[in-house]
Amino acid sequence: MELSEEMRYRLCYLTLRLVLDRKLERDWGKNECGGVLAFLDLMSGSQLAREHTDAPDKERRYASQRAKLEDFLDAEFGEEVLEVVARAVNDLL
């Protein structure tokens, strides 16, 4: 599959979002995710870093976006690219 420059950037962005999503699912209740949340807020315009800091431990939750991101990747790039991305995400984590 030949990808335009815009498509390559989009693929990299979505792959990074999946990596961050998996990291946050794994480490949500820990302090190590503060920098990840701040970066995600910058990328997506969210307020997760503040919500994470302000909420008591028992109220902290992370709503995974993995299914939505994977569905979008599959629709946009196809199953073969999605499989490559899934392998990359697993290797990174």
C-alpha cells in the first residue's frame, strides 16, 4: 500500500494514540502516567491530566479508546496495516 505523506502522519498519530491508550489502561492509578496524560491533552485537547490529579483514587477511571482507534485504522488503512500497527504497539510496550 502506497501512503501519501498525510496518510503516513495520520498512521503515526493513530499508532501513538494506541500506545498511549494501552499505557494509560495499564498505569492509570499510578503517578507515572502524569506526563502521558499531559501529552495526550496537548494532542487531543482533553483535560485528563487535571481530572487525574483532582479526582480521589477510587474515582479515577480511564475510558479506553482502543476499539474506536482500531476500527478507524481498519477502515482507513485496512486489516493488513492494522495488524502491523498492533504488532508495533505490542513491541513498544
